[in-house]
Amino acid sequence: MALSIIGAHIGYLRYVSTHGGGRREHLIYKNLRNMSEKRTIRIGLLGFGVVGQGVWKNIEKNRIALEYRLGAQLDITEVVVKNLGREREVVIPPKSISDDARRVVDNPDIDIVCELMGGKGEALELTRRALEQGKIVVTANKALICEHGEELFEIARQKGGHYFYEASVAGGIPIIKTIREALVANRFKLIFGILNGTSNYILTRMEREGLSFEATLGDARKLGYVEADEALDLDGIDAAHKAVILAYLAHGKWVRLDEIICEGIREITGEDIEIAAQLGYKIKLLAVIARDFEANKLSVRLHPALISKKEVIAGVDEVYNGVSVTGDVVGTTVLIGRGAGQDATSSSVISDIADAVFMLQGAPAPVISEEDEATYQKLADGLELADKASLKGRYYFRIHVRDEEGVLAKISEIMAKGHISFATVNQKELEDGTAKIMVTTHITDEASVMQVKTALSEQSAVIGRPVSFRIFDPNTQA
Amino acid sequence: MALSIIGAHIGYLRYVSTHGGGRREHLIYKNLRNMSEKRTIRIGLLGFGVVGQGVWKNIEKNRIALEYRLGAQLDITEVVVKNLGREREVVIPPKSISDDARRVVDNPDIDIVCELMGGKGEALELTRRALEQGKIVVTANKALICEHGEELFEIARQKGGHYFYEASVAGGIPIIKTIREALVANRFKLIFGILNGTSNYILTRMEREGLSFEATLGDARKLGYVEADEALDLDGIDAAHKAVILAYLAHGKWVRLDEIICEGIREITGEDIEIAAQLGYKIKLLAVIARDFEANKLSVRLHPALISKKEVIAGVDEVYNGVSVTGDVVGTTVLIGRGAGQDATSSSVISDIADAVFMLQGAPAPVISEEDEATYQKLADGLELADKASLKGRYYFRIHVRDEEGVLAKISEIMAKGHISFATVNQKELEDGTAKIMVTTHITDEASVMQVKTALSEQSAVIGRPVSFRIFDPNTQA
């Protein structure tokens, strides 16, 4: 057999092997320069906020061990910021810092681009440009991947670059690597968990201290836990971004945010948490990615849910995140850790940098033939998003009523008409002469629930629209 | 710069790059044959018992997705068994099965050797021989790594092979990959958890059903949960093997089994579990790997311990394993999953095979220079195993006494002399006129505990030797 190198592109070697009559082209990632310069890997940071400074600080902190493990030297060559004048906790040499993104993105010396600026405008432009040039990009930007991942991964594939995103989901928890590498033997029936630390912190304090949503939110704001755009944390959008990414990773299908159920925590009250506790549940904001392989349906959703206290995920409190992954080979594996914060997130960014270094030192570019692609696509062929309305399960209702005679009978009647039957009922009298009725149901479906809520809200005895939460049982999901 | 390939060894290319005055040698794993034959990776299995059959079955099950993800075809070319006549659940083509290990170990066509036979005699011989030839070996054999890992990893390093061992610790939980890759940015202050499913199953049933150790053990035997050599499960040896492996992985230091505390679950009684529960604890068989970076001491131990019910690890029940890893960057991450069984273990073996495939397709052999080695070794320089006797913490005692006047006073006096003070005391009268006194202590040290136990057992009022368990608090470990 013969082997000849036929080209050295931006990030890789192109070579041909021949054997008998066969001829095959290969790519190997290889930054040629690095081979002779003591394997120095040059990194450019786009953005130097909390995470960027964390990456710098933590590479410095454990540099010796890290460089030994990688067999390479790491050099953060360029840092790009918006505002050069801003004071920062981490002080870096003036020659390394600029406000000119081209010094990273268009710089042939930069091997790895870390996009840690966030947002979707400039971050998209720069990520696109870096990937177009075959560079490796590491990101923590879940919103960007969620909305533009399909395009960006495709550019990376075509240009021989790579787009790493461990830090985008669940901070320091290695959920991307676990699904992609450690559980490579598996197909994933169910992935669910807590993917937003801020909302989990609020729910935990409401539960433990009996505080209202508003009071706890105030504290969370003071602690700097809530994003500037509060909808990200409170309306579930941040966690939904992450659910979309996990759905793509596990099932190869991009779903749009507007196609899925995405409900936040604003409607949860102390009494919901209290009644749930009495019934053996906690209320958590859950991301659920469930695949029914027989029907070839995928359900991706993000909503508060009552979950049995016996489930490990129910015990994930405060700012922690937790993900439960059920594979058809491994069974159920649960990962719990910090979901955000400078250090946890930078730990994941550095882990992606490490994988990128591994690639730059010779790991193969996945050259996927059309034939391979076609074979694989058959697995996802016809995979459809499950109809939201057909979602089945048990529900919890909170109905605010005027405390009139026969009101419970009326409610029962309406629910029975909608084919929803009660599992438990709790009633709580309020001082103003109204009452709250809390009901859990037997198994029903989303469409019935919507219909019954509308019917109930049309009753004169019912004040406002009833609130409902799903009861999540991982054992009955598909 | 110039690049020239100077050799094609068994599993890799050797090439030289020159740049200016510099010259550097590199290795790239590469099975040359595979490059022209549609990237078929040939695997040999040594052993075809529970795990071996699981690997076969689960590769077949998800072959299309797996081969797509790997960009390679997997061919289990040779299976070696001891007894050709035995009936097996998985039937494989007769041409692939033999009782001749040379067909795997000495076969230049085999890229990856999976040692799934267990034991330390032949398995050691064959692993050594495969690694001597620069092959990649994947193993689930914790006993072998624990006792011969130092030699085997060194052979792999020298010969350019690799020794993968994800399946050796905590079955389907990707703890090796997580520590080695995902948390590469970290140094590890504390790793602890439950690493033996059988003993955890026994403790869980004792707790939930109030059964005795003996009764539960009987059931566990019937279910086939207990290893033929029962000491592995009941005396903590299996979990201690795994603790030794994790200590090496996280700290680069091999400790010997006979240097560490290794205590099993045989002494735990229902009343210990009951009293612990009243005090807010569960009793779990814990592996602890704690490093004190300031004093440069490493504590590796395996013993039953009372652990607060609030800790996530305390909630890991039945046959599940759980590991808590505290890194100096990421904080605490917990992984929970099946610790044993055909499918979970084979999921990890297949994940190692996937990493091996990645390597065979061009990932770099870590060519570590003496200089690099020396720099890194400084981090572990002088790292010593902590003195067992100096281990500090709180303890639980169970003391069986004749129910005589003043016996509690006597016990208090002896403990006070040994500088151990009570935190709680429970006394339980038995029908035979004796009593059991259960005590938890404030912080003391191992040496004092040993001394006090001896002093107590010399008292005429004390029956037998008191039993003690440590109380483990992850927040005060170092």
C-alpha cells in the first residue's frame, strides 16, 4: 500500500492511500506550524466577561497539569472585548487585548476560537466566519446554537472545522460528552432534567422557606442570579434552548423553539408546592426529550412539573442542574452539578479546548460519505415531533372559586365531561370568602386539559383561568 | 517546514517534522490496512461470558448508529473462550470462535483486544502480550488494573499502545472519561461514592425492610448478585480495587490494597441502620479518595460510613452506584447509574472501543518527553499516603454491655480518657438482660478510636469488641 500527502489545508492534512485497486482520501486535522513549535496551541477569546475571565484564570491555575495531560502548551494569544476601558478582575498583557475581532477570527495563527461574548448578532457573524475558515470554535452560547446550530454545524462539517459546545448545556455537567461519547452505544428513549439554575434556586427557596415567587425572585435578582433578560430564566427559554440542543445531539433533529411546549415558573405559588409536597411530589422546571422509537415520534418540552420525591432529579435543589439519561443499553444514568457560574462553565470550556487540542494534534476529521449519511438518516427517517395536544399524563389543577354551594360538584361535572377524573382533591378556604381547589387527575391528555380549563374559566363560580401543571413520571414517558 | 513519514509500526505512523533548526518526532496511531479497506476495525474478545456477550449483542443492536458515529465499521473478528462446548445465549459464527488466545493477541489484523475474561493469571499474561505489541486493550478487569496497572500502563506508554478501562469502575457510569476528559481543567480534592452494587443492594433492603444482613445476603445470592468470591462484595475488596484505580487516575499515584483501610459491610446490623436513620443518616459502603494539596497527602479508603441523608450520594440505593467528584474548578459533580450488569458494563466497553477507533483513525499517541514527565511529576512530588491513624472525623459506636449499674458512666470515662466526647447516646435493652449502647462522637481520630475500642473490650461489663463506623461529611474532608 502507498500513502501520499496531497495537501495541507488550513487545519488539516489531506492524504491518499492506495491498496490493491482501491484509493481513498483522508483528512487529518493538523496544524502544521504547531508540530515544530513545541505544540503550542493558540487560542483566541471573543468576549472577556465572566466566563472568558474564568477560562483565563483557570487555565493559569492548573496550567502545568493541564498542559501535561494535553501534551501541548496553551497560549491565549488574543482576547477581544467590546470596551477596552472597562476594569476587569483578570488583568492580561495589553498586547493580547483588543477590540478587533479580526485579530482572532481572521488570524491564521489562532487554532481555537472561543466565542464567549453571547448574543446572536455579532456572535453569529463571527462564529460563521471562523467556521468558514475551517477553524475550531468553542462556545457557551446556547441561544445561538438553538437558533443557528443547523447552519453552523453544517459549515463546520463542510469546511473541516468543528463546533464544540459542552458549556452551552448545564454548565459544569459533562452532558454533551456523556451523550456523544460515553453513551455512544445507546439510543436515547428519555432524557430529562433541570437545566436552569436560577429557576431551580427560586423553587427551592419557595419550598424550603415558604416564600412567595415574588419575594424569592427579589433575592435572586440581588444575588445577580437572574439574567438581564428575565424571560430567559423565568419563562423557561434558557432551559428550552438547552433542551433543543440535547434533542439535536441525541436524535439528530433540530426542533424550533416555537414548535415546543415552553412554560416557565411564574405561575407556581407556595400552595402548589405545599400540596405537591403533601402528595409526595416536588415541583421542578423540567426539560423533557422523549422518543418513541416505535411510533418514531420525538417530544421535546420544557415546563414545570410535579415529580415524585423518590426520583433523584427531584432532589436536585438550589442552583444545581441535573440530567437523567435513559439509554437502551446503559439504563438510566444521572448527572448532577453546577449549571452555571464562572468556574463551572469555564471548566466545560476548557474541556472542549482539550478536545480541540486532541483534534489539532492529529485526530481525524470525520469524513462522512453520502452513503454513510444516507444509511444513518434512515434511523431518523420520518422522525416527527409528537403532537403537543396528544401528550398524555397526569395533571395537577389549581382552581380559584367563589365559595358557593355545589361548586365542587360543578367542577367535577365539567371535568368528567372532558373525560378527566380526579385522583386527589384539596380545598383551601381563603379569608376573602373564596377558595382554592387543588386537584390531581388520573391519566388524560393535553387537549382535554386545555378544553376543560377553558370550560372551567367560563363558569361564573370560577375566578380567572385555572392553572395546571403536568405530573411527570419518567417510567411512563415515551 | 518539512514532514516525512519515517516508519509505519504496528499501530501507528512515525513521522518527523522539521522547522528552522527544530526537529521533532511524532507518532500517529494508524492501522495502515484500515485506511484502504473501508475503515473496518477488527476487534478480538478474550472471554465471552456475561460482558463479552453483552458487547456483541449491543454492537449488533445499534450497529448502524454506532458505525455512523464512529465513521468506521466494527468487526468482532475473533472470540476466544475457555470452553468451546458451553452453550451461550449469543450464538456467533463458528469460524469466529476458538479457544486459542493467540488468534487475538498475536494476530496483526486485530486492532483492539477486549479482555473480558477476568481473573489475574491468564488475563495478565495476555494483556501484557497484547500491549507489548502496541495493541489497544479495552478491559473491565478492576482487580487486574488495581494490582498490575502500573506495569501495564507503562508497557502501553512505551509501546505506543493504549489501555482503556472505563468499564472497570462503576459499570455504566462514565466516571473515567469524566475525570480524564470532561474535568481535565480540575485538580481533585475529593472523590467519594458507592462503587459496589451488591453491598448497596443489601444495605438498601436491610434499611427498607428491616431485614438482617444474613437474610438479605441470602436473597442477593439467589438473585445471582454476589460474586463467587464473596469477599469481593462483602469485605469491600471490589470497591477498594475501584478506589485504587480512581486514585491513580485523579492523582497519578498507585496505592496498594494492603496500604489502605478496606472494611466491608458484614458488621452492619439492622439497629445500626435504625439509629443512623433517627439521627438523619444512612449507612453506605463508601470509597473515599481525598487529597490535601497543602500537606500533599492522599487518603484512599473503603469502609461503611454514616452519611447525611441530605447528601445526594446517600440517596443512591439498590444496585446503583454513585460517585461525587469535587474539582477545584467545576465544584461538585455527581454521577449516578448502574454499577454492574451485562448491558451497563458493555455500554462502557463499547464507549472505550469508540475511543480506540478514534485513536486508530489518527488521534495522536501522547509522546511525552522526559522533560514533560519531570514537570508534571513535580505536582505529585512527595505525594504521600496519609497516615491511617491520623484520619479525623466523627464516629458511631455500638457497644454491647451487660446491663449493670454504672456501665454507661464507665464507658463515658474510658472514652473521655481517650479524648473522645459523645454527641448522642442511644440505649437499647435486649431480652437477655444485656443492652446495646449506640454512641456518636464529636471529632476525634482513628488512633483514639482504636485505642478506646481496645480499652472498652477489656471491661468486664462489655461483651465482645465494640463495633465502630465512621461518619462521613464531604464538607470537612481533605
